[in-house]
Amino acid sequence: HEIVIPTALIESVRCKDVVNTVFLNVLCASGRLGKRKANVDGTDNSEHHLKPLTTSSLNELVNRCCECGDAERQVTFAKAFLSTDPHFDMKTKTDSVASILMMYGAGQKLEEDEMKQRKELWEKYLSFLEEEIVSAESLHSATAHIELMYKLAKCDLAHAPADDARRVVRFFMSAAFFDCSNLSSPSSTKKKKSKKKSPTAELPQELSSGLRIHELLKSRNLTLISHDARKVMSARFYSLLSDFTKVLNAQGRRKNDTEFYGKVSRPETIYRALSEICGISTLLESSGAKKFSSKDADESDDQMEESRKSMLKVQAIANEALVKECDGKGDAESLRAKSVFATSCASLMMSLYMQLSSCGNPDTSDNEADEDDEEDVTEAVHEFIADLADAVASFCELMDGNANAGDGDEDENPLAAAAGLLVNILSSPVGGEDADNNVVQASASKLTRETVKLAWSGIIAAMNALHEKQECMKILLNEDVMTILIESVCGEDTNGADQKDDESIDESDDASSDDEEVGSSVFADANNMEMDLDQVENTSSKDSDDEEASSKETDDDSVELDPSQLENMLLEDSDAEMSDSGPHVVLEHHTGADKALAQLIKLKQEARKASQTERERVELCNQLRCATLLESLF
């Protein structure tokens, strides 16, 4: 006879102690008591003697749970495993939770009944993850459940219309960038006027995640999600949007009839997706959610407003181009070219504008350098947005025949301006490599790179379509454009680049030497002389005669010293003498000072080489990314 545990009792029976003892401790065992001994030939066979039985029981449990067809029961079992350890599948090296949640690969097709069951199952599972993230007591717990939510969203992207992936995007954005404690639904103000009470009143889908966060915070007497958790969610928000963009881009290449937005072009598909995200952000602000801002928010309010106006201006151009294309009044090819150009550039504009979103001030601000770097990136984004708006306006005037691509000094080639802007974006942390390894910025730049390629392909497509119809298009691709693209890949003039590198290195040396109160001139002289530190000799002695003799006879012995104590060694004896004999006594030379000084100089030079190597790596990565712009022309 089979014993079936009622769904209501599963959480009690499959509690953390039971799951730990029965499954995790057995399946994750590694060579303790109760394990098999090593084989005679020496091969490792250290596993728990109950592992075969436990594995068989777990597989049987998972199979029966999947066959029951009850979404509530399946979620309850998954919660029992994940509540014990969010990395249950990884630690047990099984796919138990994934099988229960029907997280199959993209190639597996499901029947209509199975699709409905999985939809209900994933909705309940996402609700569980939302609760765990909001109420997480530690960053480790929050991060683990954020990763589980991100994994589910990536799995859902393979199945249009990816409603669950969109829900995850909304949740990440609402939780990472907004304070939803005062968020209210627009329909709440109308309840007093309405006579009928509808407990299941339909809420705007765009506000569903924000209102969910508001309810969870209120029920648990919390004010905000922690800053560190918001930072992790912001990184996953950008990564998920980038993955979504790649999926839409791949579908548009295979066919113009996408499964997400119907029969539209690739740029228009991505434009619709990003417009939807920007619209949700605007609706959240208008419904009472407060957007997090950095410390210098008051100073950047004007810049934010200008950037917002620039984004809305480009969006208006794109919408107008799409409307004209739908009306079909005019040359169809020209209208198509302008809509592709406008929507692709608007997608880049929105991806840049999203980078201006902030997770707010950290709970403890100890690293001022990171804050300065974020401010520099923000300034760069504002400049890129303004330049992109000007470039789009110039191109549209050229397409409409209201301007000419002049060769004079006063008229700038719009293609050269656009190429220079895209190169600058890819060569900066906004869209390129970040030497500081900022996780959030790296994820945001990933999304920006996708939209940069989309914008450039839109520009090239528009030029190809209008090349034969407008004479001005033939002279856009000139020497200036090719110079910008080639130099972005191959670098500028070698001599000039070397001189700039030398100047930057000298400036960094000067800046560091100003902070050194002891031995600064010695470090500078040693660096300029390019002294070989491996051959530094010990020339110190108490008497001058002994010093000359020792300089000839002493070999090249190395001194093993702790790098953190090198500078202390240089001043140790001198401080003692100053305390004993007064501050005006002439200090004696330490016997080990020369070698300690040499080792310290060597450490400084090695650090300098490491930083230079990192700069070269970042520059090479950026050049490789700019190569895609050059390849698109051929």
C-alpha cells in the first residue's frame, strides 16, 4: 500500500531537519564515518553507504510528484527542498527541483494541458521566491533566491510570450530602483466612489510587482529591501534585459514574424520591449513609488530632466516614423528605412537612460572611490544621451531632405558623428570593459553593447536603402568615417599614443609621490634610472671604511621581508633614536634599509606593471568590440 502525504502536511513532514538528515547529509557526504572505504587499487570510493537507497528514493519521490499533476503539491515539495538549501540540486548533483518545476530545455515541446500546468506552477513558484527575497535576513539568502528567479526567467525566454520572464524583469526593476512603501494602485482612489466592492479587482499589470513588494514589506513590518540585495537585483535586471534583447534579435534574423510582437522588424521588436520597461518606470513614479537616487541627486536633477527630454524626443521620432510606415503614404522603402533607423537608435537611447537608475545610497559608505567612479559613468551617460539625440535629429533631417551632408568645415558629417559616438560608448565603461570589475556596470554595459550593434545596423540599413534615391547619402561614408572606425580598432598614431601613455604614467607617479612623506625622491630617482632591483647590494655599514670594503665583497643576497613591514623597517630605528635623544639628533643609517628600500621599490614597480597590463587588457577588449562596427560595412 502507498502512503500519500496530504499537501497541507508536506511542509511539516519535509521540514528542514528531515531534508538535511535524509537527503543532503547522505548525498553530499565525503569520506567520514558511515562511508565506504577506498578501493584496493587506491581509487576513491568514499560515498555514504545509504547513497544508492537515498538516490532511488529521491528519484521515486520526484517522479510521483511530477505525475500527480497538482501544481500546489509540486510547489510545496520544491519549497521544502529549497527552504532547506536553495542550492539543493547543485549540492546533491541531481535535477530534482528542476524536474518538479518542469524547467525543461528550450527544445522540448509540451502539450496544451502541460503548458497550463507549468504556467500555474511557475506563478506559485515566483510568488514563493518573491517572499523569500523581500524577507531575506542575509545577503547570501537573498542572492541565492535572486539567482533562482533569474534562472527561471532565462528558461522562460525560450517560450514566447515569456510572461514569467517579464514578471521577473518588473520585479527586479521595482525592487532595485524604487521605494515601493508608498506605492498605491490608481484604482484604489475609485473604490470609495464605486458602490460594488470587487475583491478581485484587476490591477494594472505594470504595477503588479511594485504592489506585491509593497504588500510583502507591510506584512513583515519592513521599510526597505537592503541595499546589497538591491544591487544584486539591479545587475540581474540588466543581464535579463540583455538576454531578452538577444532572443528578440535572433528571432528577427530568422524571420520577421516574431512570436513576441508579431510581424515586425528586429529594431521595432526590441524598441517595443524597452519602451514597455521605460513605461513601467514612469508609471511607478506617478503612482507614488519613489525612485532611489545617489547622494548628489539635487545637483543632477537638471541633467536627469534634460536626458529624459532627449529620450522622449527620440521616442517621438521613432513613433512618428512607425505611424508613417503604417499609413503607407509615400515611398515604402524610404519609410521603412527611417523607421528601422529611428527605432534602433531609440533602443540605444533607452538602454543608456536605464543606466541612470540608481540603487540608492549604501547602508555603509566606506569606499569613496567607487562613488567617484559611478559619478564619472553617470556624467558620461548624460553626454552620450545628448550627443545621440543630436545625431538622430541630424540624420532625420538628412533623410527628409531638409539638410545636406556638406563637406565644409561648418557642416559635420552625421555618419561620422554617429560613428564617433558609438566608438566612444564602446570604449568607455558605459558600453565597454570596466577595469574596476563593477558587477552592476558590467551587466548594464552588456545591454548597451547589444543596442549599440542594433543602432549601427539600423544606420547602415537606412544608408543602403536611401543610397540610390538621395545623392547626399553617397558622400556620407568618407575618409573621416573610415578613420574613426579604423583607429578604434587599430589605435591612433603609435608615437602619439606612446607619448600619452608616458604622460599618464608620469602623472600617476607624481600623484603617488606627493602622498609619500618618506623616501619619495628615492623612489622617483630609482624609477627614472630603471635600476635593476635584483642586483641591489648591501652597502651600509657603521664605518665608512667598512662600507667601501663591503660594497666590493658582498654578494647579491635577497632579504625575505613582509611587504607590509618594509616601510616600518626604514623608520623603526630612527624613531627610537628620536625618542631617546631628541628630535634634532642626526639619524643613523639602518643596516637593512637599503635592501628593504629596494624591495619596496620593486613592489611599487610590480604594481605599476600590473595596472598597466590591466589597462592594456581593457583597451584590447574595447578595440575588439569596436571591430564589429568596422565589419558591418563590408
